[in-house]
Amino acid sequence: MPPVAAVSLVFSLVLGVVLWIYLIRLSFARSSGMGVVALLLPPLAFIQLLTDPEHREQLLVLFVSILLFSSIAALER
């Protein structure tokens, strides 16, 4: 695996964990039921939190960054 792909993959994984923790934090702030959903089904919590205009921009920036780094890692293979 080329170094660029390896670094991009690591960035993608780290940002994925950051996004998941952020989802859990925001979901538990809304309600404990939503927090459990974020723990077990993160995509569902992500879609639910996209309806919140206050946090939509931050969530989308993290998500697009993950997609970008994942794409770089996939193209460099």
C-alpha cells in the first residue's frame, strides 16, 4: 500500500471515530433513546441529526472529509 493511501486511510478512520463520538454526544444531549440509537445504528442517528440546522454543517463537513480521504485511499491502491 502506497504511503499516501495509508495516510488517507488512517485519516479516514480517525475522522470516522470522531464523527461517531460527536453523533453519540449530540444524540444523548437530545434524549437517551436517541443516544442508544447512535450507539447501535449510527447511520440512522446521522440522518436524524441532519434535520437539525444547528449541527448540520459540522456533520456534513466531517462526513465529506471521510468520503474524500476514503476515495483517495481507494484510488491510490
